[in-house]
Amino acid sequence: MKELSHLDKEGKVRMVDVSEKSSSKREAVARGSVHMKPETIQLIMDNAIAKGDVISVAKIAGIMAAKKTSELVPLCHPLNVTTIVVEITVEEARSVVDVEATVKTFGQTGVEMEALTAVSVAALTIYDMCKAVDKEMFISDIMLMEKRGGKSGEFNRK
Amino acid sequence: MKELSHLDKEGKVRMVDVSEKSSSKREAVARGSVHMKPETIQLIMDNAIAKGDVISVAKIAGIMAAKKTSELVPLCHPLNVTTIVVEITVEEARSVVDVEATVKTFGQTGVEMEALTAVSVAALTIYDMCKAVDKEMFISDIMLMEKRGGKSGEFNRK
Amino acid sequence: MKELSHLDKEGKVRMVDVSEKSSSKREAVARGSVHMKPETIQLIMDNAIAKGDVISVAKIAGIMAAKKTSELVPLCHPLNVTTIVVEITVEEARSVVDVEATVKTFGQTGVEMEALTAVSVAALTIYDMCKAVDKEMFISDIMLMEKRGGKSGEFNRK
Amino acid sequence: MKELSHLDKEGKVRMVDVSEKSSSKREAVARGSVHMKPETIQLIMDNAIAKGDVISVAKIAGIMAAKKTSELVPLCHPLNVTTIVVEITVEEARSVVDVEATVKTFGQTGVEMEALTAVSVAALTIYDMCKAVDKEMFISDIMLMEKRGGKSGEFNRK
Amino acid sequence: MKELSHLDKEGKVRMVDVSEKSSSKREAVARGSVHMKPETIQLIMDNAIAKGDVISVAKIAGIMAAKKTSELVPLCHPLNVTTIVVEITVEEARSVVDVEATVKTFGQTGVEMEALTAVSVAALTIYDMCKAVDKEMFISDIMLMEKRGGKSGEFNRK
Amino acid sequence: MKELSHLDKEGKVRMVDVSEKSSSKREAVARGSVHMKPETIQLIMDNAIAKGDVISVAKIAGIMAAKKTSELVPLCHPLNVTTIVVEITVEEARSVVDVEATVKTFGQTGVEMEALTAVSVAALTIYDMCKAVDKEMFISDIMLMEKRGGKSGEFNRK
């Protein structure tokens, strides 16, 4: 029977014990989108054209947040990531800013939560920089796209 | 003309200077949803019935994350919140877990980012506890619902 | 009827809402003791005589931990302390190291938890420096001694 | 001759150099107790019966604090724990809440300080939730119970 | 007689007690320089021309570090800054990158350490991005330029 | 052609991917100096003679900051250091306080940034304790002295 992680038999919380898992290369890719008004998208595009910092700030926020994942998500294992890449794409036609994060490590647990945290905080940072002009923005479709390494094997979202 | 926050005239990043703003009571309410399979929803409901910890862990993660907002979002001002409430509701019919956060402060800047951060991290924590059984989950509709206090006045999402 | 803090009517967690409380000067004093073998006490005293760093390290650890209280204790309100003093006394006769912390602030909530956190972490730091020679040590009697300011008035442990 | 850890020959502070130690499985168990009035114990028990969050909050606080140990205790080595379990038991007869933490890792240093930190912060969190009704509480007998792995061998408190 | 801060009469450490100081507007400006080879300067300039992120990353690192000052400098008071501006200028002729930080707050203590921390960490970040090509770099002349507000009055470095 | 670290081909930021690098013993030594007035140097020397805490506080600040390096420098990889030693020397003749930090690890990346961060924050801490008596102080010559381990080989500043 399938069971939630991080719980003992009585449903009480504990961290999964990964002491017996062997270390292996692990990678995860996550995505999410910030939806906003066309005028707001335009402001971000103008900023990018003018060599502005908006996209850079969001990328760095995502990278730094991924390193804080185990401080934020209570039952996450601390681990030393070997790389974090955050890509941010302005999609004018769909009026969204897309965020994609790729995280790798060599360790006993996966890095899905690190990738998802990077996406979430990069998206929040975009929100923060645009909130004065557009309070209707929303962040959607934060999801795992790919996962490699570890016993549970490969995952690719269709 | 409307402009992005936290940028100087050349589009370069700086924190908004709130030195001249007067302190006032401020409040923000944000929401978001974790979408999952009906079987996963059922596991969370079973855990709640069994006095399990799943909902509690997510609530506390949200509360603690709200206090870290200015560490996560690069241009956010640090502030001392006066309360953070995180409500988590399992919506069996829609197959989602809804998260709502309310944050208050007395200060020179608003607490939208704190409320949105609480929602995001509570949602990530639910994701973390369910990811072993459901990798297709996604987090959507993270948005500001209400905002009170400060010069820009009240906001209520329709 | 007396009730636990940080809980709603259903016993679910939330931070106490201090939005309506007025700011005032607040102060708290807490204490605790690290019990150890006479030989271990002697090593700490020798270190102090030799201008060693053991006591200093523990004091600074306590001071820095007090500033992290709201990151550690989930429902604590963040606040800006105005002073933290940690006193450490080696009591050779009782074979203990006593720790006392005094914390002050001007704000809407008290600083008991800050004082208790300072004591706890200073005690853990002494433990850490002595653990190679004395694994039987224990930390006891961490308690609030005095509290001033705020609506609940003054407290003095008898 | 026995010597304090983390000190050079002049008694000055430095982190122990574990560069030459080999990695091995390590485990530590620590304990502590929060003493309180019978009425306060009763409130915690009532909360637990009502599926309240008090025990959960303290457990999560302990787990999250264990991950912060090297940030709190100045000379502790950072390490990646493989599990943290915090058990909290209400002992009505003795009028105490007992906290026990078990921490494991695979690494070059032990996890005693992580287990002791988990216990200390879980105890402080219980204190925080009860302090409005019982200012006389105290935290005692924070101690190492068991330790396995590493060159210094096994320790079991009698 | 002039005396060091944060020390009691015996030279032992304590945080300065600012409980009795009144809150006022405060501002500090600090500066520092990263010295490097002309080839390294050229690479940074090329990156800037290509709309690269080097300067942005360093600025954001400085801003985020200023918010962490009281976590880094043991006796610093926590405070809520109202703005942080970090300016980075590439000085080709002198073969240096200059960093200047301006920090403001409304509070009981000054923000010199926040400004100096912003400069230091922005400089370290530039170092980090250039270290693969230039190990001879050095960071110099980190200093306070201006200070306003508070009882000790205005300071302007000549 | 030599290239800046942490950048992709378009000059955009990403963490270097060290997934394929093998772990090895790594060590780095960094240095820096705080320049001050002779009277200020005298106060520090008097404090040291009186078994005061000034030097201890700065050492501990440096050690603790080294453990935070990857939180401060955005593109630094998190790693578990195996030792950090901070030496502080008062040079009366030159009217400076010299700081030297040695950091070791076993891992996939070097520890230059950890050593430089330790030096920077120890220097800032000295500044903080002396700033009431000497606002003209400055921190200079923060630089890497030695580096061992890893593919890029040994570095010794001449």
C-alpha cells in the first residue's frame, strides 16, 4: 500500500531515514509560471532590453533559495547541491514569465524539493518586483518535470 | 507612468526607500492550492482523521517561512510581523489542498510577500510529504486575496 | 479559564495576534546550569586562568542564539532586542557552570523566549567544548527568573 | 591527559580538525524534560485528545533546530543528517513532558550536539506554548543517552 | 576616557544597551575596492556590455548580506533597514571594481555595520566570480564614508 | 581563453556544475588587516592583557561566518568544512590587527571563499567593537595566501 513520506505508523511526523541508502548522482527539473497583465510583461521586457536587473534578481533568488530548502521544508534532508541552474523566459504571447530550475547532487536523497523551491522563490521575486503595477498576478503550475537517480528511478512528466 | 518596484531610472536594482513612509497597521491575505490525485487526497484525509501531523507540519512550515521572507526575496524589507495564521483545507471534491495565509504588521511596508511566502512554503511542504505517492502534483493559483493599510489602500481580489 | 498560547478554539496552531498591543519596554532574565564532573570543572577553570576562550565562546553563542529565537521557536514573534547580556559563572563547589541571560526590547511582545534561548544555547556550547572529556554532563533548571513590562506585569521567581 | 575540545595548546578556540577522520555511520540519542504544574500538563493532554497541534509544533521545532546545530553551536562541524526523530511523551504522574531525539548521519563527526539541540529547542517550544499559564516551568536533565559510531566508540548512559 | 563598545568594565563582552536611546533616522555610506588584473577587469566589462549578470549578482549579494548583519557580527543589534542601495563601478584605469553601499533605517542604533557588510559581501561575490582567472585579486579600503543620525552626530570621511 | 566562473555562454549566471569533479582534500588560507589609530590598537591590547573578549569575539565571528559562506556568496556551493582556524594578531608597530583564516574540507569544490569570508567577518567584528572610538578604521588586503587540493593545483601568493 502506498504511504505518505515522513510519517510513522501512527501518522506522526519523522524524517525519512536515508542512512541505509547509497549515494548516487541525482537530478531534478521543476517548472512554474507567473501570470500577469500584458502591460506588466511589457515592463519586464523593457527592463531586459535596457540591460536591467529584473530577471537576474529572480534567478539569484531562486539559486539562493534552493540552498535553503532544508531550512524551509521541515522534513527535507540537508544536502550539498553540485549545481543549480534557473532559467527565466518571458512569454509575451501567453502573458507569463516561465521559470525552470535544474538541480543536481551526489547524495542519499533526491533534489525535487530543491528544484521546486528554486522555482517558487524565483516566482515570488518576480511577483515582488511587479506588485506595484499589477496586484492580480498569480503563480501557477509549479511542478516536477524530470527526476533522475536514486532507487525510485526516472520520472518524466508527460 | 507605472513602473516596476525596486529599480532605479536605469532599470538597475535597489530596495525601495521606505524611510519617509509612516508606520501603519497592515494586513495581507494570500491563497494557493496543491492539486493531487484523489488517492493522495484520501491519504491526507486519513492522516487527519488519525490525528496525524501532515496538516500541522505544513502550517508550521508556512508560519516559519513568512518570518524568513526578507531572507528569501532579495528586495523585501525586513519587518516584525505581529501575527501569521495559516489555514489548510482539504477539498476532496476538487481534489486539492487549499492554503490560506493571513499576515499582519505595524510598519512602513506591506506584508503581501510574507503572506505569499507562507502559502508557497506550506504548499511545498504538503508536496514534500506526498511526493512518494504522487509525482504529478502541482501547485497553482498562488495569489493575493486582500490587502489593507498603507498608502496604496485596500485591495480585494474579485 | 486559562488557556495555552498560540492556539485557536479548536486547539490548532496560530501565532498570537499582538497587533493591538502597545509597545513598551520589556525585560526578561533566565537561568540554567550545566552539571559536570569536578575534573571537567577544573579544566574550564584552568582555561579561564590561562586567558582561554571557553567562557567567551559560550557567551557569544548565547547572544547570537537570542537573536535567532523567532527562527527556532515556531510561534515566537520576531523582534529587535535592545540588549543581550550573558553571564557565565563556574561554581566549583557545586560542580556546575551557571548561565544567566538578560534580554531587553521595546516592543509588543516579551523577551522570555529570547532569554531562555540564550541560556540553552550557551549551555549547549559549554557541553560541546567539554564533551570529549565528560559524556555524563547534563543541563538542568533552565527557567525564567524575572520578567518586566507588558500587560501581564512583573514576574519574580521565588 | 584529558583535554577540552576545540582548543589549541594555549586554550584558544579553534574547530577540531576532522579532515583525517574517516566517515562512518553515527547515531546519538538525547533526552530532556519540561517540568510544569499538573494543570498545565492537563491542558497539553486535552489539546492532544482534541487533535490539537501542541506536540506536533514542538516535534517539528526540534527537527528543524537539529538541522541548524552548526549555526548555533560555534565550533560544531556542519554535517548532513540522514534522519532526525523527536518523540514527545506527556508523563502525567511526574507532571513532566519528556522529549527524546535520535539523530543519524554518515560522516566524520558525531551527532550528539544535533540530538541535544533538537531536545533543547523542542523543550523551549513547549515552554513557549505554555508560558501564558505557567511561568514556573523549568527544563531539566538534557543529556546524552546513547552514542554509536566513530573512533570514541559506544556510549550508553546508565 | 574613550572605550571600546560592547564591553563591560572587566573587558567582557555584552551588547551595548540601546534601550534608552530614542529612535531616529539614520544613514550610513561605506566603500571598498576589489583590485584585479587588467585582463580580469576587461572580462567584467565585456560581461556588462553583453548584458551579463556579474554586476547584478554582486549587488544583490550585498543587499541580502546587509539584512544578515546582526547574524554575522555577534554584537550588532537587529534592526529593520528601510533601504539598501549598492553601487558597483568598474574603474578600468585603476584596475579596480569599486563598491559603495548606502543603508538607512529608523531606529535606536546606526547602520554603519550594515553598510560595511554589504560592501564586504558584494566584494567577496565579485572575487568569487573572477577567482578562476585571477587568484591574485585583493579587497581593500573597506571603510565608512558618511554617517548621519543618532547622538554621535554626523561623520564625513575627509 | 580564460573565462569568469558561474556564467553560461551568454554571460548569464549559473552555479558551476561540479557534479563530475571527484572529491579530494582541499585547504585554503586567507588574510586581511584592520588598520586603526595607535590609540585604538592600544585599547585592544589592554583588553587582551585584561583577559578581555575582543579577540575571541572576532575569531568566533569568523568561524561562524565561514560556515555561512554559501548563504552569503550567491553562487558558492554548500560544503561541509572539516576545520576552520582563525588567528588574530595585534601588530602594534604597523597599527593594524591582522586576521588569518585556514579552512579545510573533503569535497568537490575549494574553500577559498570560506577562508576569505572568515577573514572579512572577523575584520568587520573588530571594526564593530572599535567603531565608537575610531571611525577612520579601514579593512585592507583581504586576499588568498595559499590553496591546495583540487584540479587547479596549488597556489602560493608570493
